[in-house]
Amino acid sequence: MYIIKVKGVAKIPDYVQLRDAKFTLLAYFRVDRPDKSLEKLGLADKQDYIMNIINALPFGQVTKLEI
């Protein structure tokens, strides 16, 4: 799985994209509201781990997530 953090502009907030190995979009959510999206993917129990990575991640960088 891959994570991309997208910088918002003006009134548009920052977003995160989660993509699979084929780069298909799995989830797209606001940085400050990951709850429902991660729950739908079955990753609610790993939310703290994923959010720590997202908060440290620079905008625009694709990072592989090992879960």
C-alpha cells in the first residue's frame, strides 16, 4: 500500500490518498478526519501507526506503507 499526502490550497484542506500495489485508489480522506475511511478498509486498529507516518510525511511524496 502507498500513501500520498496532498497539500490543500486556500479553503481546500490537506488530503491523504491510500493506494494499492497497482496504484488503484483505496481511500481519499482529510488529514484531520481519517476515522471512517480507515474503518472501511479494515485498518481502524492501525490508525495511530498510519497517522504517525502521515503526520511526518512531506507533501507530494509517495511512501510505501508496510502493514
